[in-house]
Amino acid sequence: MSSREFRHIVRLMGTDLDGTKKLVYGLSKIRGIGISFSTAVTRAVGLRPDIRIGQLSDEEVDKIEDVVSDPLKFGIPARLVNRRKDFETSRDVHLVGADLVLRQKADIDFMKDLRTWKGVRHSLGLKVRGQRTKTTGRSGKAVGVAKKAAIAALRAAQREKGGKE
């Protein structure tokens, strides 16, 4: 296969990307990469942001993977990295894909073990970031107020129970 042949699916950072998407928007489909970071990556690699992902050569794909795996080495500012001053390594790192998911889960488990406020909220399955809980985030059958229907069902159950005795 020629390196300039159009590919409809491109494998990049463990994710299958649609080859018809423009480079900046296609890169943002990878978990852990947003529009700003993907724009910085395309500038660091030296590619046009409006090129289609399917038109990339294998060398360009490898270069993009190198930049995403260590963005600070290629001049991408630390403010665009998604994990600044990591707790374990105290370095600025950028995580993508399964690594990001696993690290987030480890962080939540760590908060649960410490019994911090956020950890307690996570363990109880409640909202963590200060949102309202009186009317939103409900789960289960009863949503809203169905007072008349509930009273009628209760009376019917009492009548049925009273009739059986």
C-alpha cells in the first residue's frame, strides 16, 4: 500500500479514527485529547489542520503519536497537558485512552480510601461537584410527584388487604 493512499480508518493511539474527518477534529475523538491540544499537536508536527486523517502517511501518524505521548518535549505548553504535577511522579504528563481511564479510577479509589468529601460522595453514588440533588440526579421509578395516583393505589391495596382477611 502506498503511503499517500487514502485510508478510511486510521489507527492512532489505540483508537480507530474516521479517515474522512479533518485532522484537528479527528484527533479530538481520542479520549484525553481536546480541540486545543489537537491544534497544538498539528502545529508541533507541522501539518495543516484541514488535512483529512485518511491522507496521512505512516511517518506522519508515527510523528503524531510521538508528540501526543510526550508533548512537552515538542514545545507544547504545560497548560494544555491533562495531568499537571501528577501526584505520584510530580511531573506534567498527558494521558490518553485506557491509561487515562485507569488513572482516573485510581484517583477516585484513592479519594474513597482517604474518606475525603469527594470520595464519600463517589462511594454513595451522589453528585460530587456541588450540584443540586433535590430535583436532579434521581434514580429509580418514582420521578416527580404523583400524589393522587399514589394515594389511590394505597387505598386500593388497603381495600384488597381488608377483603382477604
